[in-house]
Amino acid sequence: MRYMFFALALYSAMGFAQQTAQNLFSHYQSALYQIRIIELGSGNKSSIGSGFQINDSGVLVTNYHVVSEFVYFPEKYRIEYLAADGSVGDLSLVNIDVVNDLALVQVKSGSNSADFFSLSSSLPEQGSSIYSLGNPHDLGMIVVPGTFNGVKKNSFYQRIHFTGSINPGMSGGPVVNPEGLVVGVNVATAGNQIGFLVPLTKIHALIGTKNFTPLAPEDYKKVIASQLMVNQQRLFERLEQGVWKSNELGGAKIPTLEGALLSCWGDSNSADQEALYLSVENRCSLDEEIFLHGGLRTGGIEIEFEWLESGEFGAHRFYDFFSGSISGAGAGNQAGKNDVSNYQCKQDIVANTHDVKTKSILCLRAYKEFAHLYDVLYIGATLNHESQGLISHFTLAGVSQESAMRFTKQFVGAIAWQ
Amino acid sequence: MAIVLELLSRKDQTLKYFKFNKPEILVGRDHHCDLRLEDPYISAEHVRITQDSQDHSIFFEDCQTINGTLVNKQSMASGKLHGNDILKLGRTRLKVVNTNQPVSAALPLSQLEESLNWLSSSAVAILLTLAYLVLSMVFGFTNSVEAYNVFDMLPKEMGQMALLSAWPIVFAVMGKVFNKESRVVSQFSILWLTLFIFYGLYLLGKLLSFNFNAPEALVWVELIVYSLVLFGFIWLSMFFAFHQTNKRRNIVGSMMTLVIVVPVVSIGMLGSSDFSAKPDYNSILLPPIYQLRPASDVTTFVENSRTLFMELDERIEREGLAEQSADD
């Protein structure tokens, strides 16, 4: 009899799994919403995304980037939902997490659905089937079955790697396990069945306080500013605590970060038979950036080194070429006229304790709406040799003065000769 | 007193002077005339010009010619002539000179003229031309990243020099027209010399800006020095081409310098306050032998950047306030 019970239980579990894709949608569709940003001037939608209800009082989770236009210009847009039964209503913004691309919105009128999604308490095992829900390209709500492939490696901004198609418009939709419990939120795609989800813990953190009083529109930017400030502090602590090793590049030794925080690529022109010089490059960067609005990204880091040498050029010709190689450096992140000031630079001839003499140029631009956050650009060229040299370059987006100065000091101080 | 006439060109320039110490002269195409003019539209005896012995006033009388005589474009048979009246006989024009009027004072001979004599030597000019060609080739070479072939570059450099030659040639032609002397050799010499000075200043600017961290004031000093050299060059071009007073040369020279410098500067300033995602920094690097100054240490460099942060904060605050007051 006991065996029989076990067999029955197994059967019903399998049956549930088989039916999941069919059933999930009908079961939960009343808790799924299309989220629309309505431009007040034209009265029409300017962008769309998805969202899902997480409690019985009409609080929905979506992506920050779905509602970013409203956050930046609350006087020009409003947020609207379209429910499964075709009803439409206004949403107010409750809270945001720009670093993890999440937002909480709430149905303004009381007529929200009684159904809602529950959050899973833990992430599934790698290889488990999970189901992404959303409304791609305004085509209607769909279910996309896929596979949970763990939390993405090499990332500071954590994402779940989801093997399955996520398309524009599905952003903000939930990803559920076969039991219908939310494990992540659709956020991005890298094409070819590679999708990314905001992991469960970030959703828990955002709704953890259970405080669902809407933010005042004048506080939106202040919340973003404080989240960016805290985030850059965490990022630079991680960078400083990381193990920096000295790697060889040409005749120089450059600092490289061990571990998986930055992803690095190399290149050289040694295959070019006609080149009169040798160029060897090493470029590292954070894979993700923080999306603030259509024209503004921040939170990124790029670190680049290039070794140049030539047996053919004399000193004059080499240094003319060298000067050309350090000109024209630009920002690492996208930002517009209303977001940041123009760059201002300072330069000097600097020698570090390893007797590396560099022309060092440090340029900064400030964020207009987030006080004491800056984009930093550094470019340096060594001056010790007649016809060889190292270009060292980094860009930091959205960092504080202290982080920028500490990082610059460490970076310039770490370059050495072999 | 005498009768003085000037033969004029179509452009009212004096081609010839005639002075007659007689109270009466005959102008025409005939061989016995006092002033004989080779113009097929002039009659054998065309006009008779007389001078009153008392008050020295001058009269003329047309000798009933086929084409008549025009005084200041009006046909007249006879009458009194005044200074600067223009007689037209056939196609020839004669100006009556008022001998009572004093001529303008002589221009002082310039000491400069003597000290610049060496510029008019062809050997010097050829040497300077070749030296300039070599200099521009050397610059082309240090600027090249790919294999450098002298014979490939020669036509390009010579083409550029031909283009530059337009300036001295224009001044030489003007000199020839207004001054009957082109002085083309001197014009070329000063062109190449000026370009040498420009190259020298460019290198000096590079050296200073590299070693002293490209201070903003240097840009203005450079602009002033370049403008002065340009003014000197234009001044000398005019000095060789025209006879004019120094005052006039200074005025015209300053105007021409401004006409060249102002557009160049304003084009350079154009859009400098626009938003750009690229920083504007000085990327000059020089080989170790040109590094004149000891290096700072890393801490000093990083600490000095504090002012940069402060300046930016202040600017953002200013702009924020300006925007607020604009909104109000």
C-alpha cells in the first residue's frame, strides 16, 4: 500500500510536469499584464513591456528599463496596464532598483485581479525546465519553455542564464518553475536562445520591506543617485579586494585582475607583414552596464593596454606615431548632453615607484542629475624608451571622487618594466 | 611758365609727361606738330593749346577736325582749360597739369630696403626653396606610419609648394602693375623664410606644451605670436610690391592679418562649447631627450585632480542655478 502511494505521487508529479506549459498560462494569465508607457502629448504608447502581480493588493514587478522613460520624465508620460481580460488602467511607481533593472508598480484603481504569482524560495538546479512568460512585440501573452543554466559567470551585475528566446516586449515578465513559482524576471537577450534573467534574490530584496507606498516623482532621481553611489562603492571594494597580478605585455608588466569579474580579450598585429611596428593589445571590461534611460548607461569599467614598438622608426618618427595612438580616446559609456557635462582634463608627467615615466592625462565629466558621480577617463603613455612604449587606458562610469582617485593611484602605480 | 601735359592710359595711369616752354603748341599727327601723337583718329593738325603770358591760364582751340575734341567728355571747339581737365583727341587722352600746384612730399627712403637687399639674390631664394622642400619632406617622413618613399612623396610636397607660390606670384604681379617692378625673388624668399619661422614656432610650442602640461595660456600666446609673424610677412610682401607710406602699410597689413586670423580662430572655436563624448586633451608625446622637467609622483598627480572634481561640481551647480532661474 505504501508503494502504491509513492507510485501515485510520482505519477501525479510527472503529469503536472507534462501539462505545465499548457496549464501555466491559463492558470496565471490573470496575474500577467502588459505594461505600456503612454506619451501624454499623443496619448499613444511609446514603449511596452510585461509585468506580473505579486500580491493581492495589485503590486506588479517589471523591469526598470520598461518604465525608465516615465522615471526620467514623469510629467511627459504615464504608466498603463493591459490585463488579460482586456481591461486597462493606470499604474503608479512604487519603487525602483536601477542596478538590477527592477521596478515595482501598483494598480491605482482597486479593480486588480485576485490572482498573483508567488516567489520561489530557492533557485532551481542547473538544467531544470523553467518557463518565461511575456508579451513579445505586442503579439499577446506567450509561454516560452527553456532551461535554467545557473547564475552567469564573470558578472558583477548578476543575471540568470536562461536558454530560451526572450524577445523585446517580454521584459519584466516572470520566469517560473514548473510549480508556477517565480525564479527570475526577463531582462535581456544575447540572441540565439541565450536569455538573461534578474535572479530571485534581487526581487526578494526589492519587495522584502513590504513597504508599498509610491515614491514621490521628485524623489525618483534621488533614489537612483543613492543606488548608483552604493553600487559603485561595492564594485570598487570588489575590485580592490580582488587579486591583481602582474602580467607581461611586450616589454612591460601590466596589472590584471585574477578571477571572473572582468572579461578580457587580446589582439596583436603580428600577422600584418607590412606593418613597421608591433602592437599588442589587452582589453578588459565589465560585461554589463546599468541602463538609466535610452541615451544613458553607467556602471561600466574598461581597462585597456597597448604595447607599441618599432625597430624601423627612429625616436622622432616613433613618438609622432605614439602621439597619434593616444589621441581621440572617448567615453566608455553612452551619455547625452542633458546627462553629463563635457570632459575636463588635467595632464602631467608622472613617474611611479617602478621608474615608469608616463604622460598621464586624467579627464572627468560630472553627472548633471546625480551629484558627486563622475565618468572618469585616463590615458597614459610611457616616456622611458626611444622607440617602444606602453599605452595604459581606463574608463570608469558613474563613480565617486574617492573611488576614482584610489583606483587611478593603484592603476598608475602598478605598471612596471620587465 | 610752361604747358605740361600727361598722356594717360585707359586706366588713367600716366604713361608719359610732356613739357613745353612755349606759349603756344600744336598737337596733331603731322610731323611739324610740337606734340606728335600716333593715333589714326587724330587729324594732322588737331588742337592748338596756348598759354596766356599774364595769368598763365591755358586755352585750346580745335582745328576743325573730323572727330573733334572732347574736354571732360564734352565736345567743345575752344575754351579755357583748368588743371586736371582731360582732353580726348581721337582715342588719345591728355591731362592738363596745373603747374601752380605743389607735388606731394617725397617718401623717406627706407633703411629696411637696404638691409633686405640680400633677399633679392636668386641664389638665396633657390637655397631657401630647396631647404623648405627638404624640411617638408622630413616632416612628412616623421609623420608617416607606413614605409616612406621619397619619390612617391616628392610630387605631393612640390604640389603643395606650387599652391603656396600663389601668394608671392600675386604680389609680384601687383608690383609689376603698380610699381613696374615685380621683385618676385624677394617675394619668394620671404615666403619660405616665414614658413621656416612657422615650423620653428610649431616645434617650440610642442616642446613647451609637452613639458608644461599644455596650459591654456600657451594657446593664446601662440595665437598672438603666429599673428605677429603673419603680419610681418604681409607687411614685407606689400613693402616689396608697392610704394606706400608705412602708416598705410601698417593699416592694410593689420586688416589682412585680421581677415586671415579671425576666421581661422572662429572656426577653431566653433562648437568648442557643444557637448562632446570625447575629451579635448593634448596628446603630444616627445622622445626622452626633449623631456626637460622632472616627473611628479603618482600621489601628487592624483591629489592634484581634486581641483578638477571641484571645478566640475561648481560648474554643475552654476548650470543648475542658471536653469532654475530660466525656469522661473
